[in-house]
Amino acid sequence: MNSEPVPFALGDVVRLKKPHPCGGYDWTVVRLGADIGLTCTTCGRRVLLPRRDLERRLKAFLVRGDAQPEGASCEASAATWPVVDAAES
């Protein structure tokens, strides 16, 4: 079990394992903290998920945001979570 939290950044686009009721799988990170704010890229719905739940539901990063949290390296996060091209899926 990985004890280190996944480094999220504002502007990340993530793909979750299960779809939103609107049918979309992709979400944009809009708020960071203990709860992560997400906006559905399909319908625009905003939700707050506890960080632990989001880490469990995360399938892949589609786009990485500009700002990386302090102490987090891009190489470490890329090795742990795949970044997929949206055109491939």
C-alpha cells in the first residue's frame, strides 16, 4: 500500500474508473486540500471528493496541470500514474 499521497495540481484532467451519470469519465481538478474539487468535463457539474476517495477512484491523468505541489517530482508521479493521450481513448 502506498503511504504517499498522489500529487494533484490545479488544472489536472483525470479519468475515473466509473462514469458520472451524464456519461463522462473525465474531470478537471479545480480545488486542492483534504477534499479535492472536481468539475465534470462533459456536463460541468462540480463535486467535492475526499482525497482518499479520489485516489482510490483514479484511473489515469489525461493532462497534468502547471503547478506541481512542493516536494513532488513529475518523474515520480509519472511512474506511478499513467498519462494517456485523450485522442487514444
